[in-house]
Amino acid sequence: MRRLLALNSLLFVLLLTVGCGVYSFTGATIEGKTIRMQPFDNKARNVVPTLSPALTSKIRTRILSQTGLSPVNADNADYELIGTITQYNVTVSGVQNTQTASQNRLTISLNVKFINRLDEKANFTQDFTRFADFPATQTLQAAESGLIETIGEQLANDIFNKAFVNW
């Protein structure tokens, strides 16, 4: 009987906190119901045509799947995320025998502006940068889609955490 009462109490508390839209199991604090996300502008020196849609989709999916927010195109959304791709560079990250590249690094940077219309103190504009290395024996074209997927996941997590978890 005690166990049943404890279970019912726990269930009630979980339903109450999840149902009111204030807390999610990711640790995120969500008070709003809507978000506006426009496709990220690509202003990097090296423009990859698929980069903006891939990153925008990755970030949108992360936010929507973890928050329960509804995407809208209205100017009065509770939250708004505006982003610009500022860097897409490949550099040498490892050298073998002091003359030959052994590793290359793809670096992607985003500038993100987050607007929280319910709490202006939570607004921010910040640069997010992530990278991934790949063997110099592999061409960028061969590694690119996997690298963008990996870096996109990391950037989506960083942006989500900054906007909703306050890490």
C-alpha cells in the first residue's frame, strides 16, 4: 500500500511538472510554446551549398525534439534563433616527419543570436566553433558529409544548452 501511494505521488509530480511546460528531462527550462528559426545565412569565405540547410535542420531538430516547442514564422514567437555561418575552413592539424600532413581539420563557426521574449535576461549573441579531424590521405569531399554531421551535432548541443539549459 505504501509503495502504491509513493508511486502515485511520483507519477502526479511528474505529470504536473511535464504538463505545465516548465521543465523537461534534458534539464531545460522551457516556459514558451513557440520558436522562430530562419535558415542560417552562409557568410563563410568557403561556401558549401548544403551546409546551411544541414546545420539549420540539425539545430532545429535538436531544439524541437527536446523542448516540445512549435515552430512558427511569426515575429511574436516566444523564442527566436537567428544564425550566420561565419567560418568553414580546412587546415593541417597534424604533421608527419615535419614535412607531410597527416591530419586535416575542418572547422565550422556560427554566430547565433537568441531572443527570449519571455525573459530578456536570457537573450544572447555568441559565436560557437567546433571542429573534426580527418586523415590527410582522405579528400575533403570524401569526408565532408560525415564531418558536417559530427560538427553539426556538437554545435546543435552547444546552442541548445546555451539557450535552454543555461550551462
